[in-house]
Amino acid sequence: MPTDLSFFEIIPIELPHAMILTRLGYRSKRTVLPPRQREQLEATIAQGFSLCEPQGCWQRLPITGWEGDTIILSNDLAFTSRSLCQMLQGSVAVALMASTVGLTIVNAAEEAMAQGDGSTAVIFDAVGGQSANAAMAWINEYVRRQIRRNGEHLTKHRFSPGYGDFTLENQELFYKQLQLEHLGLELTSRSMLVPEKSVTAVAGIKQSISSR
């Protein structure tokens, strides 16, 4: 399978309604809203989702070696994390992935807050964050289907910079390797992605037992 970098200019995600409500603190069968308040909530969620522009990319990189808690990939790329190495045990390659929903939803949330509409800002923030996660899940599923044709499968879990001992500084490696500037992303001096509703992750690629 080629190691070419693949971009998705449009990711056709569905509104992650349940996850948005959970992010906002609503509990199924426990949180009861008056009809008018519920209607307003749903309208604001729909408005926020219409402002999202899901995009992303992914790349396959072979694993070329291991040195203690460091995994070495092609292109002279290396990640140091004991937890990541444990997750990748048995993998022959990794899938580097990134997703974003763009700047419009972030700007809208900031504008709502500036106008004193904190509730709309909070809802937009939840919609943007969960939509970026949904776009990542879409990419993950796309990769899973692609590699299955070669008798391979993805690890059950994926790691993002800033999780556990996989430090946020690794974001710089993702940014350069995946050429995230082509998605309109920037990286701050503190290794934060801008727009903030953006996600990067790595998963392992393993050979299926039946294909060995």
C-alpha cells in the first residue's frame, strides 16, 4: 500500500447529536427541558453544525524499529511514549490522521461570547468539538476499510498528542508530516492547533491472523 498522503476536502459526517448533548451535560431520561427551550437548543445545534466544514487527511508510515519507549517510523519520524509503544505492539505500520471543522464555527462561538450570549457560545463549542471527533472517527473507519483489503486491521484504540505520556509536543511532528497547513491549520508555540476544533491521532496497522 502506498505511503502517499491522502486529503479529504469534504468529510460527510452526520450530526453527532448524542455526543453533543452529553458534552453539554444532558443525560438521557434525566434531563427534561421545556418544549420551547428544547426547540431553541436544537435550533442552535443545527445552526452550529451548518458552520462546520469537516476536512482531514491520513498517511500510512511503516514501522522501521523500536528503541526502548521510542517507535521509529519511515521518513526519520520517531515517537517516544511507553503507552503508545504498548498499543502499537505487533503493528507493522501506523496510520497518522488529522481532522478539523475549520475556523467558521470557532469564530461564531467567539462572536456569541463577545455579544454576551454565553449559552450559544457553549453550544457552538460543543458542536465544533464533537464534529471534529466525528470527522476523525470517519477517517478511522475509512482507513480500516482500506487496509482490510490487504488483510490488515487497525488497533482498537488510537492515541492523540497530549494523551497520557504521549506529550503535546508531538503535535509538531504530526503538523509537519501531514502537511496540515494544507487544511488551513496553524501550530502555536505551545503545540496547539489553530483552529482549535482540530484533532490528530495515530493508530496501529496489524496483519490479520488469517492473512499471515
